[in-house]
Amino acid sequence: MKDFSYYNPTRIEFGKGKEAKIGQYISEYGLKKVLIVYGSDRVKKNGLFDTVAKSLSENDIAIEELGGVISNPVLSKVYEGIELAKAAKSDAVLGLGGASVLDTSKAIAAGAVYDGDVWDFFTFKAQSTSALKIFSVMTLAASGSEMNNYAVVTNEATRQKMSIRSTATFPTVSVVNPELQATVTKEYLAYSAADIFAHSLDMYLTATYLPEYIAGYVENILRTVIRTTNVLLDDAGNYEARGEFAWAATNALNFTTFSGIENNRFDTHFIEHTMSAEYNIAHGAGLSIVVPAWMRWQKNFLPERFKRFAKEIFDVDSADEGIDALKNWYTKIGAPVTLKEGKIPEEGIEMMVEKLFVGAKMMGADALYSKEMLTTVFNNAK
Amino acid sequence: MKDFSYYNPTRIEFGKGKEAKIGQYISEYGLKKVLIVYGSDRVKKNGLFDTVAKSLSENDIAIEELGGVISNPVLSKVYEGIELAKAAKSDAVLGLGGASVLDTSKAIAAGAVYDGDVWDFFTFKAQSTSALKIFSVMTLAASGSEMNNYAVVTNEATRQKMSIRSTATFPTVSVVNPELQATVTKEYLAYSAADIFAHSLDMYLTATYLPEYIAGYVENILRTVIRTTNVLLDDAGNYEARGEFAWAATNALNFTTFSGIENNRFDTHFIEHTMSAEYNIAHGAGLSIVVPAWMRWQKNFLPERFKRFAKEIFDVDSADEGIDALKNWYTKIGAPVTLKEGKIPEEGIEMMVEKLFVGAKMMGADALYSKEMLTTVFNNAK
């Protein structure tokens, strides 16, 4: 085990109907004015907004609201929320939706207590150290955002998709009710599975040191995702599978998988972020294209790890067979595995490589994300 | 997945030499007066106390100290610590040692802010809701106490071994440096392994509902404990194995294993506590005797679970073969598996059954822990 710090103060309230108690949870922290953030008006039509609003008002909590968050959430919406929160003197932000809503909520919470431009936090000009309290009711399992402090936002003006991470941007309480996640389409379920896989494999297939205990821990997550996705595609109402899928998603990116490892990277997320910023493909769909293509590049650097993955997850013997098996599984569940399937034009490769290389230089990672590497990965995805 | 709440705010600082930064960690929380709790003067002789004291004084933190905590820690020592902490107006308690030291530290921290008798918390007369801040530097991996809010203390007067659990008794920061744990004797390493197994099996073999994801999670802990114990018995200085053993121990009782399960119990801990309160046997040694004996009783209630355990952990086919394999492994690593090996007189069985049954009645669990059940378990351990 390499040295590490582990800290995750988020409280998870998991189970049926727990969204109806959100007002009680929030009032336990003495908070009185909440900005509710959501996406489309689906949450109004299906009653979720009303359930939550009722619980808040029963606990004497005043409500402001901000709808219209889109997937691959944008900076302009964050600015809008910050204005609202400042004007209303909100003391908490409650995200009602999926990852994009919670990303937006976290960025609003950080920006609302900062005098400068919140984008400073995304471009390393400033470090966020405080924020309004953050709460969430998750309607989609994939990002792990409910139990981590990441927020990913796209700056429409610069077309940059960047992230922040601060000790202040952990949700205080997140509600995970698998029933609320049962209405996701089959398509998005597959994208979610691909997202969880990417969170896990970005670490598992890059760490230069991976303790056996953590390897087993991540493999248990991956097996759970495969098993439960297969069940849910046939039986969307299966609560047990939905619940395990949700909890595996949370655990795939709540920092437990990073304990004691060395030198992990976020290759596929880094590459995909530019793809979805340019072409607005769903993040998970972008990842199911990038991951196998990237694996063909990466397998040469950690051959034993790739063999282990192949054996443990798909019971096949070689790195290539493991990659094929993953690709086949993505196809089976309906996630795209080529640029063409994702409607990404091959002519865009050069431009994406250039953009990514600029970003890599900004992070001082241009040796790692060389143009050769990036081009090879995209070519593997043709 | 059944409904659950998960909350664990403890920050873990894991790695070599991190005890030398404890003053820095504590000062991050603005604390100024620390009561250091420890056991024998071994921590003074081996330099650990000085390392920690130096770090505290460099951070302008005043020190009081309380040594002499014994294993199966006693209430009189807790009272002593409470007096000291109150007199010195301590704002934090730092445990320097193993589980007993941290149990004592937690009880002192809870008692120091309470006007009544701290034993009230152990006997359900009062609920602890606040405490001094708790820190730890762990010299033994076994209890998981570094990342949970349990404290177990024996009342010498009544010979009761009881526990508390409060939201206030989570350590704020725990240092886990595997090197500090490398001097444990082979005997105590085996007892520690048995303790971790018992934490895991008490849940895994009693929960009436166990999600597949959690089953896999716990099996990964158990396999890690077997693998690393076997390595360490031959090679005590193996840092990687020592580190994985430590982290598996932490994860076995930090509430992650309880997520989404139903109706778990602490049978073997309940039974063993009386055994060690009466005969002062090491807790882990008591558990290696009780666990297989209890499994012979329990296997009839969850036969499929026991078959799974046998297959997944020891690659054998039946419940009985699984129990035999565990018993053989305990013997191989030097942990006792019979009352005789633990120097517990068979004549004591009746008295222990009576005591346990009184405790069971107090908890309203006398139907579960019937005299027949308790007697059978002890007889199985002959």
C-alpha cells in the first residue's frame, strides 16, 4: 500500500421514499434557505419536485429554484444559479436529478461564496475552500457525484470541459432511492454502465501500483455492474439489481478505489470530455467508444494488469480477448464502440487531438498525452 | 438492497511516518490541549510517544498523558481519564496504541463532556451525543476502531463488557502506519486475523438479506486477511502485506459491510465478550474459539450462505467442510479453536451461559440467545 489520505464525509440516505425526508435531513444542519437545481420539467411532471418541496416546507425551509440544466452542463447556468443563490441568501443547494444537475449544484455552491469568477476554480487560478452546503436526490446512477466532490462543467465560450474538486464540495447528504432511477431508458442505462466502467478502469488500468485488495474491490464493482445491467435490460423494475447498480456506481468514484494505489490517471475521462464538449455526445456513450480504443494503446504498458482484467472479469486469457469481450458486452447492451456509432465524424479527430494536446500542456501532461497517443486512440475507435 | 444510512466522517492518514504529522493534523481543527492515552510504557521505550509529543509541541499543543490501559480495557481507567481531561480542560483525546487504548480514549472523550456517569452510555440509560475530538495512532490492526464509533469497556465491579456507539465518537483523524504494526507477535497477529474474521462473519453469516455486491466485498476482505496473514507469519517485515492487512481490518468494521443488508447480528462478539470478561483471554483468541463453534449452530439457519462461504473462501463444497477449513486455518496460524486451548475451564460454561442469558434479556434478545443455543455453542467448542 502506498501512502494515502482518505476522507469522505458525505452521508448517504439509501432507500425507498427517502426523498420525502429531505427536508428533515436538511433541517438537521440548521439550514433555512435552499436553492433547488434541476434539469427538464420531468421532475415537476412526475411529482418528485412536489414531494421534495413539501418536505422542505414542512421543515420551514424556504425554496428558490433553477431549472433547465442540460447534460454536459454549462457555465452560463452555473452563473445564473450563483446570482439566484446570492440574491436569495441561500444557505444550501439541493440538486434534483443526475450528474449534470449535481455538477451544476456543486459549482453554484462554490461560486456563491466567492467574490471572483467561479471559472477561476476550474482553470487553477484559485482554489475553492468553502461553499454553501450541498444536498442531492439522485435520479440517475453513474457519476458517483452523490458521494464525491468533483464537479465537471463546460464553458460554452471556450468549449472547455473542466472540473473542480474541493473539500467544500462534498454533498452533506445524498438521497439514493433506486426506484427514482428505474425510469432511465435502456440506452442511458448502458451509458451509465460504461461510465462506471470508465471510472473503475481509468484507475485499475493505469495505476503503476495496485494493491491486491483494491484490485479485488474494483473487480467486485465491475462484476456487479455487468450482472445488474444484464438483469435490468430485461427487467427494468428489478429493485434489487437497481439498488446494487446504484451502490456500485457510488463506490466506483467515492475515493475508496484509490486507497493505497500509485500514479493513477484519468485517461479516458480526459479524452472523452473533449469529445462530448465538441459533439455533445452523452458522456457514457463517449466513454464506451474511448475505453476499448484506449485499452489497445494502454495494454502495452501494464500487460499483467490487462491479463488479470481479462481473466477476472470475462474469464478469458489474453489482454486482447479481454478488450474484445468488453467491446462485445458494450455492443450487447447497446453502447456505441466506434466513432461512427457515436456519430462523431472521423474528420474531427485532428481537431480533437489538437484541443486535447493544448489541455494536456496546460496540465503539464503533454509527454503522457502525446499527439501520437491521442491519434492512435482515436484511430483505434474508427 | 435494503434501506440504509451510511455516514463515516473519519479521515484516515495512511502510510509511513505519518505519526510524525499528528500535531499538524490536530492543529488543522484548531485544537490546543490534548490528552494522550496509551497502554504499557512500550510506546515510551520505542520512541513513538516522543515522536508524537514532538509533533504536538511543534504545533503549540499542550499535552496531558494517561498510561496503563490494559487489554479488555476497564471502566476505572476511563474514569481516571475523564478526571484528567476535565481538570486540564482538554479539547481532544489522542489514543496511542491498539483497540483497547482507542476504546478507552473514545469513552473518555464522551464522558468528559457529560455531567453524569459515563457508564450510563453503556447501559442505555443515556445516549452520548457530543464528545471531545478523538484522534488515534494505531499500533495494532484488528478492531477497525480507527474508523468506527464503537467503544467497548469492561466494568470491573459488575464484570460486564459493554459498548457504546455515538455520532460523536468517530475519530476525527486516525493515523495508520503499517510499520508501527510490524512488531506485533505472531500470536497476536493470528488473534487479530480471527477478530477481523469475526467482524466480517458476524454479519455475513447472520444477515437475512445480503446483497451480492456486499457478499463479494466481504469475501475480498476475508481472502485478503488469509493471504496477508500467511505472508506475515513467514515474513513479518513485509510492508505490502502489513498494509493490506491493516486496510482490510479497517474496512471490515467501518460500516461499509453493512450497506443494504438486513437483520445482521453480532453473535460471536456478544458471546466472546463474556468469555474475555470472565477469563481475561485475548479477544481475538476468544473469537477463534467461538466462531467455528457458533458456525456449527448457525449453519442450519442459512445453509446457502454457508455453502457460499465454503466455496468462495476455501474452495470446498459443503458448510461443514468450510467450517473445518476455517478451523484448520486458525490452528495453522496459531489461534486456539477449543476451550481447552484457550485455557477456559469447561466448568465455566454454565456460569457463562447464565451471564450471557441475563445480558440477552436486557437487550430483549433472549429468544435468540436461548440457553440451548448458548450451551450448544460452548459445547461445540469443547
